[in-house]
Amino acid sequence: MNLHEYQGKEVLSSFGVTIQRGIVAQTPDEAVAAAKKLTEETGTGWHVIKAQVHAGGRGKGGGVKLAKNLDEVKSIANDIIGMNLITPQTSAEGKKVHQVLVAEDVYYPGDSEPEEYYISVLLNRATGKNMVMYSTEGGMDIETVAEETPHLIFHEEIDPATGLLPFQARKIAFNLGLSGQAFKGMTRFVTALVKAYESSDSSMFEINPVLKTSDDKIIAVDAKVSIDDNALFRHKDYLAMRDLREENPVEVEAQAMGLNYVDLDGNVGCMVNGAGLAMATMDLIKQAGGEPANFLDVGGTADAERVEAAFKLILKDPAVKAILVNIFGGIVRCDRVAQGIVDAYKNMGTINVPIIVRLQGTNADIAKELIDNSGLDVQSAIEFQEAADKVQAVLA
Ligand code: GDP
Ligand code: MN
């Protein structure tokens, strides 16, 4: 589950990570009140107004702006709230902005220039260990850095038995070219960041940029925080931070019904039981010349109700030109599923896309008969290849 920047910063701060301070606002008036409060607390006269949406690159899209007085706070907040923010990480339509973070300006002039760094904490799947990934090239798109100057990205692996060791935190600060107060600040920052990552059961932290202020403080200016969904049951406070407006509505609906659904760009809807079979089915669709319109795992209990719910979800996507149902009857019997499909079809009235059903496993032959004799516009298949050929034929 992804958090907004302001929520991510709350999580970081609760574990002692130093952050750029800010207050979230839903209206321009709230933004002005927030700015006044920040001035009282921090003494800052300038503020940054930052769109809160689940997408990066907001600065490039005009979603992060500096306000030098309260009038500017109000007019900038007024511009950003309600805007459709388009960034390199959103779709072409962009994302609607419902709220802004009013934050203290931390790029103030001083003895030295502010410096931006990149720090993330994430799982290295190759080694099965968490790692700190960091770079002197902060504030930039890290994918670009990885492509053009990969030698400027460093990794520090964390041994799960010991956690991040003090020498590792010092090594990171050293490799970032820091010294003096900033060096000490960075070792504290990284240590707290890793602690926050582990304690919050996160699957990713990306802090870009981490800033060295002109008076050598180290702070998180941005925060991309993803909490591991599987751990949310023990973090009710984080679960309460979920913002459904930021998520795909069809996926939210599917989740409420206990279906694993991921929206994709293709033209063949698929309904499958089991994640592995779902992946194999998506490959099959590609081989047949189609593109999967979704990933959908209906799980072990493919009864009529679930099958109908799944059909409805798939049919919400106007790009769907055919539906492939691929179910293995292990625990659930194929004839039960077939009956579920027939019932669902009848309940829904007309379905205007061809449906190919492959049922394999217990009572597959009875299931095939049920479908073939139903009088409905549904084609049955038992073998994988047979199903693929039928998909290919309807797409042609
Ligand atoms: P992103 O574009 O979505 O990654 O949003 P960030 O939070 O990273 O902000 C984008 C950019 O805004 C940063 O890289 C900074 O250059 C700028 N920025 C953020 N906070 C401040 C601030 O306090 N003062 C000034 N002058 N610029 C800021
Ligand atoms: Mn950023």
C-alpha cells in the first residue's frame, strides 16, 4: 500500500528520521493557516506547496511550487488543489489533486550550498536481504542515473541477523562525500531510516531528495513509502491512511470481493484460479496473438457468485474483445464451476464478447458437456492449446 508524501513523512518522523516539516491542507484557506502555523514553529517565511498524489515527478508537472508570502501560499494552493496533475509517472490524463502539503522552505541560503542526495531502502530479491541504495545524484530521476551513470549508485546490504551496523552508516555518509556535522547527521539519518523501514514493515522507502541544508542539517524533503500489504493487519494506523481515491476503482471493487485483480492494457480478459495458472494463462494469450486485459485470480472457491462478480469486473473494461476462463478443478469440481459460469451468464443477460472456457481436473468432461449443451455462446476447451487456438480464432 502506497502512502502520500505527508503520511510517509509522519511514519519516518515517528521513528526519529528528520524531515522537512509540513501540514496537509484541503483548501487554500487551510493552506494559509498551515503556513502561519509553520512560521510560528520554525520561523520560516517561505513555504513550498506540494500536490499530494500517488505519483512522483510532481515538480516537473507543476505540482511543487515555492511561495514567498501568504498571498502566494493562497494563490498557489488555489491553483494546485483541484488541478489534474500530469507527471512522467501518471497516465496521460493525469491525477486529480485533492490536497496539498504546505512545507517549510528548506533550501534557504547559508554558509554552503544545499546538496541533494538519493536514498532508498528496499529488498534485494537476488540475495533476499534488505539494502540501502544511495547516490550523490539526488533530485534526479534515479532510472536516468542508473542508465547514464550507474557508477554513481551505491548499495549497502543489511544482514538480517545484525541490522545495519554503525560502520555501514558511516560508509554511506563517506561515499556521499560528507564531513563534519553533515557526516554525523547522515549516519543518524540512515540508521533511523533503516529502523523505520524494518519497524513499519515497509516494502520500499524512496527518499529523493535527502537534503543537506546550507547549515549542514540532513532531512527528508520527499518520501515515497510503501507498506507491505501482508503486514497491514498489524498496522491498523497505517491501514487507516489508505486513500482509495488514488487507487484503480475496479481493483478496489475486486479487493472488496476477495478477488485478486490487476488492470492491464490488453484486449483479452482472463479469469483464472491460482496465481501461477493466471501467469501461464497470460502467456498463452500472448502466444495466441492477444494481450491480457487483466490479471484475475478468483481463488479456490469459484462458485456462481464469484464467477459472476468476476465477469462483471472484466466486462467493465471496454477494451475487452474476448474472455478466457481457465480453471483447474482440484479442490473445486469443474462441473460446479461450469454451472457457475452458465448461471452467471444467464443472470447477466447478454454478454457481447465471445467466451472461451477451459476447465481441467475433476469432472472436466461433465463440465464440458454442461457448457456445450447450455445453448449459450460459450466455447469449451479441455487442452491448453485448444483454448489458445480458440482465442486466436475469435481475435482474427
Ligand atoms: P517530486 O517532484 O514528486 O519528486 O517532489 P519532491 O518532493 O522531490 O520535490 C521536487 C523538487 O522541489 C525538489 O527536488 C526540490 O528541488 C524542490 N523543493 C522541494 N522542497 C523545497 C523547498 O523547501 N524549497 C525549495 N526552494 N525547493 C524545494
Ligand atoms: Mn522527489
